[in-house]
Amino acid sequence: ALASDRLQSEITGGMRVDYGFFAPGLRVVFGASYFKGDFDIDEIVDFERSLRRVVVDPENNFAIDVGAISWANLQFDVDFLYDLARSGSTLVYAGAGLGLHLRNGAGPAIDGTFVEDALDTFAAGANIVLGGEIGLLSSVSTYLDLRLGLTSELNTASARIGLMFRPTVTT
């Protein structure tokens, strides 16, 4: 589940690869995720209000309805996670990272316009992560991440749950 400061709440999907430890208690995790959400009603109303200010209509009987405008986000992350506590098959971690966001805006009222072009962007971002894992089997665990994604155009908060497979390494 994902919530943001400008879009309606959405479900996001993704995958991550835990590269493993590169320092005591510190590991690097690479991830990719995707979501597409409609701008919330306040954003649409503000946009329509801005358009109204530039329309000249002496009879003042016009209507503006831009309809739904969506924003898709493909995100690539690298997070550095620090193990805060480990007990048996349970692990709690916190971390921070960097993200690259590829965004695409769309909607009937903006398709093919400079407004769509303005929403089609690349953005860098920062991540803050707090999470935990619980081992289910020797090489399978479940995890829950609480995550903040911060960029100049869109801030998100998400709760991610999933399964992780770690192959058993023998030496």
C-alpha cells in the first residue's frame, strides 16, 4: 500500500535483491517498484481553478472538467540497511537509500500537451526504511518495510510486505 502527498492511495508492486553484508551489520538491498495513481481531488480542483483564472467569458457560464489525471512511477532503489536487533529467525533493521524515479503523466485533458510533458520526468530521491523479517523456513522469510520516499515533486509513504528467498550457502 502506498500513500502520497498528491495522489490517491494505490497498491504498488515490486521486487528487491538483498546483495548481502558488506560491513558488520550493514547490507545493501537493490529494489524496483511500480505504481500508477490518479491525482487526488484537491490537486485537480487547484488545476481547474488555475485554468478558470485565465478564461475570458463575459457571461461567466463556462465549465472546466479536466477529468482524471494519472501519474505512473517506475522506481529503482539502492538501500543501505543496518541490523538493529536479531533474535533467532527475527530481524529488525533501519536504513536509508537513494532512488531514481521515472514518471509518466497521462489523462484525456493533458495528453499531447506541455502539461503531460511536464509530468513526464526523471527524479532523484531519498529513502528512509524501517522494517523487519521473520524466518518461516530455513531459506524463506517474510518481511515488512515501512518506507518514506522523498523527491522534489512527490513524497510517498508505503508499507511493503513480501516473501524473501535466501539460498543456503555452503562452503
